[in-house]
Amino acid sequence: MQSVGAIADRDLSAIRARGRIGLDVEAVAGVTRRKRVHESGSLRVRFPGAASDELEAVTVNTGGGMTGGDAFDLDVAVGDNARLLVTTTAAEKIYRSLGPPVTVNVNIRVAAGGALTWLPQETILFDRAALHRRIEVDLARDARLLLIEPLVFGRTGMGESVRHGELHDHWRVRQNGRLIYAEGTRLDGRIAESLGEAAVAKAGVAVATALLVPGDEAMSDAIHAMSGEFRGEVGVSAWNGRTVLRFCACDGAGLRHDITHALRALRAAPMPRVWIN
């Protein structure tokens, strides 16, 4: 019989959580429908709304959170003239890692005339969590994209903080084969100290980036006009046909408030029900 110590020393990678979603959608007579759905491991995708021009997909992690060594892949393809909104059933929690990071790989393709709104609820990092995430997007020349990822460092409502941890976040967006947007975020070690710096988050613990393609000065003007309505800080820039918003708030509730207000001005559709329930 093996000792407890011997079992603990074994490579436990085989029992770490794995999950994959493969989703292709297409437009049929003006209605976006599922063309292919693949689910494996602890990831699921559900479609709560009625048939319409924009299909709503809600991803579910049945594992109830992620921790070191877990690996997840999401592969989403939007067909010609189809419209898809992807969100999550709840905030995703990244728990403390004892070594390897959580890895999340997102691959998105949007065909001619298609539109994707990528609007997950918050990713919450716990103290000593480690997350490596990569988002790759390929857009057709006239495709549309709204991509947002909110991050919260600790459950602020419960008085938690993230003193140490690891976050590597890598975005690459190409349109018609040409790189149009690249972003990388790397926080290692003493995260609380980094977030406390004025040039980083000025002690804010809830941040988000939103990318809109196409984007223009009118979008920037709409956000500037709302400046008195935000609880945290919101910055916006528009150039070369794209718009980027940066959000920074002192807690998750403030971040959600600001994202919801901004997107109501930028997106001619209601927020997903899971965001407002």
C-alpha cells in the first residue's frame, strides 16, 4: 500500500481540470443559429434566449472555479452575417496555485459581415493565484467586434486582497490577416504593490479593457459625455478605426457599474440577463 506522502509526491497533472468549448454559428434567414457545438471536460455552453438575429451563448464552468494546472480552451467561429454574444453564467474564480498556472486559450474567428460581442463576467483572482491567458482574434475586413475582459483582484466585498500572484494576459487581434491590435499585461510577485502605483492602478483592484472594432471618435465623445456617471476612472481612445476603453475602480461593484453604463451607450442592445439579475 502506498503511503500518503508517496501519493502526494506523484505528478497530479492527470487529475487537473480540463475543459474545451468549440462553437460555430451561422446566419439562416436572418436568424443566428448553432452550426456546431462541442463540449468536453468541465466547460459547457448554454443558449437561454429565443431565436433572434443575435444568438446569446452562456459558458459554464461546472468545476466551480480554476486553480493551478487547470487548462481551458474556447474556440468560437462566427459565420457570414451572423451575430453572437458570449458571456458567462457567473464570475470566474482563479484560486491559489501551488505551482503551475491556470492556462486559458481563446481563439475567435468572425467572417464577413459577422459580429461578436465577447462579454464575460468578472474574472476574480485570489491571493497567490496564477493565470496565463491568451486571446487570438481573426476578423474579416468588415467584421465587427466588442471584446471586454474584467479583472478583479480579490473579493473586495469580503475584505480580501491579493498580495502576491501571477497574471500574464496576451491579446492579438488581426483583421483581413493584418495585426491591428496587440496588448500584453504581466504582473508577477507583489501584485498589491504594483497595483498601488499611481501609473498602474493607483490602488484600484478592479480593472477592464474593452476593444471595439470598428470604433470612431463618436464613441469616444459618448464616453466623455458620461464622465460624471462613472464611479471609477474610465479612459477612452479612438484611432485607425478602433476604440479602446480602460476601466479602473476600487471594487468589483464599481467596475460592473461603469462597464454596464459604458456599454449601454456603445451597444444598441440590452445587457445579458446574467449581468443584471
